[in-house]
Amino acid sequence: MPLDNKTKVLVERTDSILYYAESDLSKDHGAGWIGGNAPDFFDDQDDLIHEGNQKYVFYLTLVHPFKPESMISIFIPEDYEEYLVNNMYPNCSIKVIEHPISTESTKEMFTNPGLIKHIISDGALSNDKKSIDQSFLIKVGGNPRLIQNEDYYFTKLREESFSFLFQVDEDGYPETLVQHDYNYPFGFGSLYIFAVIGATEIQHPVAGFWQFS
């Protein structure tokens, strides 16, 4: 991603990058995938993901839009009540992990039975004001499209110098993504990822909060 685009997306926030879910698995992995198996980087990482009796499932992985040698993977607790209660930083139960580029594992140790694997399309630059009225799976940069516009969601994040990096919006799910008889993981809501965004580096991506209406 050219430097001027990074400035417009993460500093000026006049633009954003939009991604979509595609069911055509004959394509390459695009910018990542949602559902399916976790990246093979996690094949021997049970202790990194699971916490005691709390088991986690894989949600999605995205090639880092500004660090093409890295991916950002997201895991959610199997127990919905766990992350419903712990839904806001610094106590958000959603795990966000940056790691080297990896292919999809052949192992189903973290696979979410409620999601049908879809490819995440390559990102497309968009005017941020226009993106507010568009459907998307992932929106990087610009300003977050909030479901509940309450300042307390941001208080602790701002104190620790975190800024909005991207959101995953369930409004952008295709009908083919969620298995029959399963619920949307975030209640037809949106998950917001933050990071420490400096002049030269983007560090420490975390789950800031998630919301639903």
C-alpha cells in the first residue's frame, strides 16, 4: 500500500480500504479468509489460543494491509456468554494475533462449525464518507461505522494511545457464510480492531470492542 494511501487511510482518515467475502474457493486466498481452518502458524499453538477450560475457535485471517509479510488472525471464545460479558478493552475476550504469512492448516483444531469458509477479496480504496453507506465485510482505516456511538467504548483505548485500525461488519456477510441453525457470532454486529499507529510502525493490534443493535 503506497505511503500516501496509508496517510489518507490512517492519519487524515479521508479514505478507507474495503474488503468483501467471496464464496468462490477456486480463487487463491486473496487477502485472507473467514471461516475454515486457522492458518498453519497455529498448528502447535494450543497454549497461545486456549485459556484453561475456555476454548477458542478461528474467525478470520487478513493479510496486514500495510505489512504484506504479516497476517492478523482473530479467534473468538466458543462460549458466547464469555465474550458477550467481556466485550470491551482491556477486558475484551476476542483474541487478535499478528503473525507471519501462513497458509490454511489442514487441521480442524480451531475450526468454527458455524461458519462456511469464504475468501476475503483484495482490498479496494474508497472515499471514507461514501463507505459509511456501503456494505462491506472489513473496513480498514477511515472512521469506524458504529452501531452504538458511546464515548466510553474509546476511553481506555485512547488512554493507551490505541487508534482505530479496522472493523469486521456482519452486515457484509453473504447469505452463504453462516451455517443453517447457527447464529451470527456477533449478533449481526461489528467487531472493532485497534492498534498503536505510529509514523513508521503499526503495533499491538487488539480487539477494542464489539457491538450489536
